[in-house]
Amino acid sequence: MNIKYPFDPVLKHHLLIALSLAIWIFLFLALTEPLDTSEFMGVEKFIYLPIYGIAGAIAYILVLPLQGVIYKKNKEKWTLLSEITFGLSMFIFGFILSRCVYLFVIVPGAPNPYSLRYFFTALYLPAILTIFPIIAIGRWSFGRYFEKKLEDKKIEIQGEGTYEGLRLMMNDLICIKSDDNYIEVSYLNNGTIKKQLIRNKLSKVEADIPELMRTHRSYLINPDHFQQFKMESGKLSVFLTSEIGIPVSKTYTEKVKGTFQN
């Protein structure tokens, strides 16, 4: 169940799924006429049936915060189990809302409404099995789209020859240190500091990623992670995310100070 599953945090996309769900529910009820909806005459269907669609959309939107909770609890990872948990939560919440709509909108005050068991087994369950694919397809498609867009935004620090490189988001890159014929890349991975050795030259990376700033002949930093300056024994350093200290040589002192003091 720890299989990775596409995840999309963009609210606009989820609102589109909710809208599609509302339309799909309305069409399903209008065409199949369960839940005593066949008793509605003409225009009444267009007055009452959309309420079911709206209830379904509301159920989806109100369960969305659970998605954020699960995502953070799993250290910003989304798995098949996470998706199933979200789906089951919406299934339960949707049942409660649809039952309320049935009792208080469709047949208010009726002496013999469908029992809870019959409503669930004969009406809600078959309906949800027909309606849920629109949710599954929408969430999968938007998740894949978001991940592709995210992947396209990543920068690549290449390794020379057949040596492995590193792809990551620019804002996850903290700094790079020259180490003989290698470079040591410090970066964030789900909030944790990681380091990776790559066979490459610092000058090559500096040319490939001009957003990085040289502070020393052996160091490049991502300016977005700057926290503060520190002076010890007449030597200047910059401190980055997670208190990573980077020396600033005299050659680059004026440029570095000018960048962060303006």
C-alpha cells in the first residue's frame, strides 16, 4: 500500500473535479430516476435533483482538508493507501449528506421512507460505484499533470561521463561545495538535509545555473536560503537554512554583502 500515487495540491483542480461530480450526479439521477425522483414532474427535476449534485460536490470539498493532513503526516508523500483513505472518507461523508437530502428534500415528512439499510445497499452503493470513476479519473489525471509540471521545473546537476547526476527543485538546493574532482550538493528532501557527491566541476555548475552565487572559490550558494551574516576572527560567513555556515572570501565579500544588505 506504500505504492506512490499521483498527488495534486492545486485547489482550482479539485474545484473542477467537484463541479464535474455535481453535473455527473445530476445526469445520473435524471436518467436512472432512483430515490423516488421519478415522482418529480418536468421542471421539478431541475429544481431538486441538482441538490444531490451540490451535496456530492460539497462532500468532496469538505473532505479535502483531510488530504492535506494525510500528506503532511506522511512527510509530503502520497501513496495508494492515502488515496484509498481519502476515498473512503468521502464515501462515508457523501452517504450522510445524500441520506439527509433524501429525507429532508426529496421525501420530507413521508410516512414510509426507504430504510437506512435499503437506501445504502440498493440505492447509494450502486450509484456511488457509477459516480466514483469520475473522481478517480479526475484525481489521477490532475495528479499526473501536476507532477509532470513539477518535474519540468526541476533543475539538473549533471554528473560527468556515466556518473549519476541530481534533479531537484531550485528552492530545495541549499549550497554546493567543491571537493577535488567532485562537488558536494546540500539540499532539502521532504524537509531533511541531504548531501550527494557528484563528479563535476563547480565552475561548470555555476555556468549552468546562474541563479547560484559564488561566495568562495570552493562554494556556491542558493541566495533564497540566506539567513544571516556572521563575523568571526575577521572572517565573514553566511548562514543558510538549517544553520549551514558558508565562508565568504575577500574576493566576493563586496558582492555578497551588496546582494543581501539591499
